[in-house]
Amino acid sequence: MRKLTTIAGTTVPLPDPERLVHLQFRRFAGCPVCNLHLRSVAARHDEIRAAGIREVVVFHSPADELREHAGDLPFDVVADPDKDLYREFGVESAPRALLSPRAWPTIVRAVLVALPAVLRKEKPPPRGRPVGGRLGLPGDFLIAPDSRVVASKIGSHAGDQWSVNELLSLVPSNV
């Protein structure tokens, strides 16, 4: 078992001995696509917890930046600016993260949702050159208390991650 340190300074066991862990790999602090997705997860967080799942989100940004952009999320957020966990789980960066035409509708929607708050100075804009770059691919892993990876997905572009409905459909009945 390993212990991950959250941006709030608490530790998260991986695996969690009492419940499933949805380990999400996202891109950088302030990423509009990540923010759009994570707000949909936050809106259904009670339902996810009731299904026996602990949400843990990993970004390749430093903790101080993440506190600014993701500090209000109702689940565990972990900074991995050296991308150690990304390498361990095989989550990569690639130009197709942004260049895939399948990503474009999500990118446009995410920017349109994020822009008003940035213009009103309610949210900071993402860094011009984020730590770890902009080309990260998303990754989702559902990890059982016995360390088994029950399900996984490495996204083919920036907007290719599990929806909450997909996540909930993957919960095995015997865990």
C-alpha cells in the first residue's frame, strides 16, 4: 500500500482497504476540459461515494497551483508535477490530446464555460506554459481494496474519460 499526499496535506491510501478508488489522471491546473469534467463528477459525488467509490484526482501541476484551481473540489486532489504516477500507470502525453477532431467540441464547450469566470476574475486563467505541458491524455483506473485494477481507460484525446454513468456501471457486485 502506498500513501498519496493531497493538496490539502492529508494522505490517501492506495489502494483504499475499505472501498474502491477511482484514480483519475487529468492534465494541468486550470485545464478547462478537466475542470468541465471534474465539475460533473463533483455534482454527483454523493452518488459516487454511496456506490463505495473514493475519488482521487491526479494532476501534473504543483500543489500550490492546484489549490488555486481545484482546491474547492469535494474529493482528493493529488499533485504529481514529476509525473511519477503517470509513468507508473502508463498515462502519457501526445499531440492527439488536442489535435484529435473528437476533442474539439469538448474543448470549445469547456473554454466557453470557463471563460466568463476568468474574465470576471472569479477564477484565475491557466498558466501559459503549464508544468508538464498541455498534451496530457486522461486516464481512469478503478482499483479494488485488494489492489486489483477492476477497470481502466487511457483516453485517446483530452476529452476522452469516463462519465459518471460509465464509472458507476463498472462497480463490480463482489467488491
